[in-house]
Amino acid sequence: MKVAVYNLDKKEVGTIDVPDKIFGTKWIPDLVHQALVVQGANSRNIVAHTKNRGEVRGGGKKPWKQKGTGRARHGSIRSPLWRGGGVTFGPRKERIFERKINKKMRFTAVLSVLSNKFASKDVTIVDGFSSAAKTKEFSKSIKNILTPKTNTTFIFSEKNKGLNKAARNIPKVETISPKSLNVYDLLWPKNIVIEKDAIAEISGHYKNLK
């Protein structure tokens, strides 16, 4: 399909042939949701961790002798029965939240989101960007294609990956590599701006998807 290409003043300067699979994949909400859940689970950091009786410090000595005191038998003050002792059935850092999704499903979910964004007119293809890797200069050059108070993600060509650093400190702006597209980073922004040269890189990365 032919897609319009714009300059940094948001004026149409030509067209580009884009493979149908990039902007023409069917919207599959169930698959997109599954891919999003898997991505969230696999990026989850396990913080909560309780110590069992073997990990709590101290308690090596038997609190009192086994018989003759009239009290209950105890072998360690680090038993879960004691205050300050180990925790029974508490959360452990060994928990595994990882989920799996096959590559074809993941790729299809990514292209489904990208196609849905394009159909909603939330995707803009730009002819090129200034190679200046200074935040101030880059911010001035893109002011015409940014919508105020709206989240925007830029997809730069690998040749211009230095611009990722320039865009890093601009509010409500994120960047992503053409080969690192994922469901979350495509759903997060309202607008997606793609460099024209990045289209070929996206197409090449997903070339085996039929």
C-alpha cells in the first residue's frame, strides 16, 4: 500500500510503498491482550521476599531444656511460632511469573496494534530528522509534529539511533528501535512518528511473518 510521507512541518512531501502486513494486519484484541499480559508478567520484578526459619539470624541455641520446665517444647527461637522467627508460606523471590507466547503470535500482535493505530490516523511517517543529537535542537525541529500534552513515540532508523538520547528528556516523548517493537510501547502513546527509513527495517525484521 502507498502511504503519505511528511516533513517536519507536517506537510506532505511524497509517498512510500509499505508492505500490507505492517499497516494492514487485522485488529485482534484478544491476541493483543494476551501479548500485553505476557510482556507485563515477564518484566515483573519480584520484590516481596520473606525469610523462613533457616534464613533468620540467631536461634542456634535451644531456648530451654526439653523436659522439666513445665513449658512447651521448643528447639529454636526462630521457629515461626515465635515473634521474630521465620515466616510460614510467605512470599518468596523464587516465584516464577514468566509466561510464554510464540514468536508468530507476538509479531502478529505488534503489527495488529500498529495497523490499528494507522487506521485511527495516529501514525505519521516523516521523511527524516536532523542528525543533531542535542535535546534543545531536536525539540525545536519536531515541535510542528507534536501534539501538545499528548504522548508520542518516535521510531528512528538504526542509522539515527543517536537521536534516542536527544529525545530522552523531552516530556511525553519516548523512542523505540524498529527491531524492538512491542505491544506496550505501541499502545502507550496517542501518536506514533516513524522515520521513513525505519519502515524498511521494520519490514525486514518481520519478513518471515506470513
